[in-house]
Amino acid sequence: MKVAGSHGTATQCVDAAVERTKGCNGIMCAVRAKSFIRGCMRATKVDAAFCRRVPRESEIMSSVKWTMDTCSRRGADNEICPKVVRDVLKYCRG
């Protein structure tokens, strides 16, 4: 599966970025994961169906719940994953 570039989908970008956060325990790992998701999401077309499920950043409680649930559903229960996945909010509303 090619996730970076025009052959990937938003869901594939999120899946791959979350996978990168598993076992991540340092600032450099977090920076690499954030860099990956930003580049991957920029390279995909905005997916309206995907983004309908993503809250606005200004919806604080909803966006926190969404990021935590997104990580948890993918088996990444760590503090870095929500910070990485939060960039999806910008992708969908940016």
C-alpha cells in the first residue's frame, strides 16, 4: 500500500501515522510522525466523506474525543498519537 503521495487516502495516512506512534517514546519520534501525517495528508485529495466525521478544532471536547478514539480504535493508547492525529483536524478544515 502506498500511503504517501496521490495514491493514498486520508484513512491510509491516519492508519500509517498511528502505526508510527506505537512504541514511540520521544520527541524525535513524535516529530517524525507529525511530519509524516502532514506530508501524507497534503498529498491526498480532501475526502469529504472522511472529513464529515472529523470535528472542527474549535469544538474542543469533540475534537479531543475524536483524536483519542481514533488512536484507541487503532491500538495506539499513548500520549503521542492524539498530538499526531490532531493534524487531521487542520486537513479537513484548512
